[in-house]
Amino acid sequence: MTTSPRPAERSDVDLATLLSRVIGRTIQPRWITARTHLIQGTFPKDLVHVEIPGQPGAYFFIKYDDRIGHGDNGPRGGVTYEARVYEDLLPRLDVCTVRFYGRVSHSDGNTILVLEGLPDAVRVKKVPGGHGLVSAARWLGSLHRQASHIVGDPGLDWVRVYTDPLLQKWCDPKSRSMIFPRYLEALSFLSHLAIPELLAGADSIIHGEYYPKNVLFHDQQVYPVDWESAARGPTELDLAMLIDGWPGDVRKRAINGYAAARWHHPPPEGMHRRLMLAEMILHARWLRTMKPSVETAPLPPRRLRQLLDLHAEVV
């Protein structure tokens, strides 16, 4: 089986042909004046600058699906699924997103996604004073509010769903050490009470990986990227991902900004409890990659301490 050439192996001629197919006009290889291979994230990517005669230069962000596995970290659908999110889901919502130029299929069946490139954008965590994070929270509240009205549309039956087995896998107590018995108690609480409670209130579509690294800030606007994990699921997971690890004052501003955009008034009763449950699940998800022990961690890691503190607060 052949595979699509990785970005470093793809010639300017190949790139020009690809872009020509997507934007519907001929791009000459000599018009490609710069290209940068981006290594962050799961899939290989290129940022390409094109100088079309008589027009301002344009940047294109190109994402290649080379069939990389994802493990069990979420309902990821790959580049083909992400392209459908841009095609069929985001246009239904009045939210700011990067421009979607289109997708093409390589001869081996792999999908290549082409988006607007924003070379001057920064991750929201780089914006001073937490302003980017708060803006991202407002954007998220607007997404969840609007998506809650269309989540049941028949035309969106292809959207993936966060399920009980997936979240149970994140919180599986059988895979953990007995060094911290309170950890096992917390996982049991998540498995039997918290997960069913969150899933029962899952009434919208979420980004699924709404960490600050996946949210760009450009010209005072927020641009979430990497929509491979978009799904029907508990909205609190998105917010928990965004505010994870931030100081209390910024977290409070972000939560308030989210609530104002989502409900246009103070959050409903129970919202803060559900957010704490989502934060606990998030900590458990990442703690699965660790094996706490007396030898390797005489002091519990940050996520374990926070999970235990949250557990004490919600029970």
C-alpha cells in the first residue's frame, strides 16, 4: 500500500497541484514563496505562502491524514472527519472560524485539508493578562448555546458521541496503584456517579480538545482549530480543558465570560458542580498515563492533588 508523501517529501509541484484543485484556479509552483513544516500535533502539516500575481500574498494551512492511530483519548475522527465538521457543522453556527478552502483526496484515499493560514496568530495562553483565555471562554459559550439548538438535527447524525464506555476508560480504577487509596475512591465516584450525571446533561456539541494550545488569537478574534474530536458530549469538558492549570482569578473571569455568552445571565444551578466533575474526569484522564508510587512520586502529582480536593468538595 502506498501512502501520501509527508510534507517534507512533497514537492512544490505537488503542492501547487493540490492547491489548484482546492481553490479552483491554477497555482504555479514558482508562486510558492515559502513553506514551513509544522510538527506540533498528531498529523503532519504545512504552512504555505503563495504569491499570486496581481493579488496580495496568501497563506494556506495544509493538514495531511496519513492514517495515524489515536489510542483511546477521545472520539477522534481524523482529518476526513474534521473536514466534514468544517463543511457541514460550523457553517450552521454564527461563530468565528478559520476559512475552510476545501479538501482533496490523495490516490491512496487519504484526505488533505486546506484552511486559511494565520502566521501571525498566537495561542490564547500567550495573550497577556488572561485576555485570550477569557475571549476563548466567551467563544465557547456561544458555540455551546447555538449548537444546543441543532444537536438533534437529522443532518448531523454523523457527529460522534461521547459515550459511557469512553469516559469509564479514562477513569478505570483497575489500572491504578493502591499507593493512594483516596485516588481509587475518587475514581469509583467518577465511575458510578459523576459520569452518568454528566452524560445525562449532555445537550450540545463540543470541540472535544478545547485546550489553549488549540485556540488561536488573531486580530482580537478567537479561532479554535483541530476539530477532529468534535462530538455530542458534556459541555463542561470543553470548559474544564480550557481553564485547566490557570490561576484562580483568570479561571473566574473565564467561567463568568462563558456563562454570559451561553445563557446571557448567571449560570443555572448545578453548573459549577458539573464543571468540577468534568475537571475530575480530565485529571483522571491524564493520570492514566502515570503510575503513582512511593518510589517515583513521594508527593502526589498536581493532577492527583487537585482531583482529590475536588472529590472532597463535591461529595
